[in-house]
Amino acid sequence: MGEDTGDRQSTERRSDLPRRALLVGGTAGVVGLGFANRDRLNAWWWRYSGTRVHREEGEVDHPGAEWVPAHSANYRTANRPRDFTVDRVVIHMPEADYDVTLRVFQDPSHGAATHYVVRSSDGHVAQLARELDVAYHAGHRAFNERSVGIEHEGWADRPEYLTDEMYASSARLVAGICARHDIPVDREHIVGHNEVPEVVRVCPGPHWDWDRYLAMVAEAAAEGPDEAPDGA
């Protein structure tokens, strides 16, 4: 499972205080930073202005997903894509079963969570954090801010967990994420945790069938939005 000790809120508050002063102090300095820093500026504005996005308890982004919230210590509230552009989906394997994975992400001491967890037996999807929020899942702050993370029940060295049901459900989930955030369906934008820069991981492991999976995501994307619930 992801570890993100470098992406905790307390550290961010300390490191961003001078930038808050810049924003409050006037517009000249902000304009001088240029459009290259647009995402960062938007993020600081939303963080310090007191503006909050209204949220309905239990609301999910993916049709049919079950809301099983992660502990608030394991993600950061945000307003993506207004404050951070979302252009990646990160595929994970937790090295644990479905129930244990959910419990770990509800533990405030863990310091990490993904947006979704997909069950092996039937493809059931749990959503733990809203897509507009930054979940601590990638072990890399910039990737956390730009991506949606999905755990798939199982172990990297146990291919029996990679069921047809899980592949199909995850493909529909990712097709929906890509549609919502205008993410291309390809291997540049749908990546494994092991492909995140500066991260040493094997997940999702050598048995993950990328060719099959990307074809399924593309097929689901061509079929349009998924309106039916995924596995019971």
C-alpha cells in the first residue's frame, strides 16, 4: 500500500506560509510567476482563502461505488481540477485482501489511501476519497496532486486475484475517470505505482496484463458512461 509521509498536511502548512503571504500581499508578485505556476497558485488560493467545495455525505464519483471514507489524515481536501490538473490514473496492488485494505486506509496513522479499492471476487468498487481531493497514494507529492489512485485486492505474486470481474470493473472505473478529467486512454496516462518517479515498488506486479487492461478501458470508454452499479 502507498506510503506518503512526505505529503502530510502539517508539513505543507509550514512550507507554504511564505507563499500565502505572497498571495495576500498583492497581485503583482502573483502575475510575475507566470502561467507555469497556475496550478500551484490555484491550490494555495483554495487552501488559504477559506473557500470550500460543498460535499454531500456519501456522494460518489463513480456510479455504483460504495462510499467507505478513508480517514481524513490520509488525504487532503482540494478542488481538482481547479487547483490541480488531473492527468494520470495510478494502478495499485495492496498486498492485502479487500477488507484489510479498507481498514488500513481508515487508520489515521497509516498516512496513505487511494481514491478507490476494487474487490477481486466480484469487482465491487469502494470509494474512499473524492476525485476532487488529493489522496496520499503515490509516494510522490506531484503525482498525488495530478492523479487518481486505485487499489486492486490481492498480492503481486498471486495472479489468481486478477479475476475477469476485477479487470472489467476496474476498466469501467478508469474509463469514467478518464472521461471526467479528459485523460487519454494510454500507457502514458494510466500507469502502475512502480512507474511513479522516485518510488521503489513492484505494484501492481508482473502478472498485471496491461495490454488486456488497456483494451478493456478503451472498449468501456467507447461504450460511454457506466450507469449500472459494479459488482454487488
